[in-house]
Amino acid sequence: MSHVVLFGTRFCPFCTAARRLLTAKGIDYQDISIDNNTELRGKLIAKSGRNTVPQIWFGTQHIGGFDELRDLERQGTFDAVLQAGVESGETVSI
């Protein structure tokens, strides 16, 4: 199981962009759809404190959405934050 988790929807352009960035970086990630799953969406909002998608975790560290993911890449800190987030070997649970 991957320690990088993306919660999103099929038709969200920001989810698609986040998937594209993770794939381009060669990151193995778990893609969890919240389409038509109001219970999971509610749990996601409670866990992340946000009501938008995507919501991304590196291990148990909440990264945020696509903007935050892109900012990590632009700042050159993506790899370090990824390593720190997955070091524990844990995965976020919702």
C-alpha cells in the first residue's frame, strides 16, 4: 500500500492536475474517489478541515490540495517533504 494518498473526484481539474504531477514524479499513490460517497466526503472534511478536492497526504502528514502540492514542487521542497511524510511507514486513515 502506498503512503501517499489522494482523495478526489473523477472530473475535478485540480485532482487531474495533482494526479499528473504525482505520476510525472514517479510517485506511487493511492487514489481514493469520493464521487457519490457522502459519508466518506464528510469524514474527509472532518479530517482535513477543508471541503475541496483533492486532499493529499504524505503518510499521515496532510499536504493540502493541488496548490500546496504544486508549491512544494516549485519551492524545491517536494522530495524532502515526501520523505519526511512517508518515513514513519504509516498511511492516513479516514
